[in-house]
Amino acid sequence: MAKKKATKVPDGISSKKTSTGINVTIAENGRKIAVLRGYNNNQNVQKGLHALSRILAKARAFPEDKFEVTDLTPKKAKKK
């Protein structure tokens, strides 16, 4: 039986466009901490992340700046 390749999850906040909307993954040390799903645009992704930040701020202070999000959506190959 072939050994299954381990998926490398990039650390930090990343997003990927799917047919059902934008999925946002928050990961640390190669492990997913949270997945936020179904956003229809990047502005709403920012609103969702700020809402999450406000919830977490009750336990720990977070800066209210714009979050850095890495886009993992596969890019279409350029035609020659």
C-alpha cells in the first residue's frame, strides 16, 4: 500500500475560492486551528476576521489592523 503524502498547511491566515464561496483557514505549526467558510467576497472575509478578533480580544488584546491573508486559489495557466 502506498504511503499517503502529508498535506502541508501554510501557517497564518490563508484563503481559497471554491464553488460555495471563499474558505479561510487559520493554521499554526502545520495544523489547522479554524476554518471559516462561505464568504462571498474579500471585504466580508475581513469583516469575519475582525469579528473573530473581537471575540478573541475578550481574552487577549489583538490589534484591529487589516489581516494578512494568503490566497491559495489555483491560478489558471497562461495560454501560449
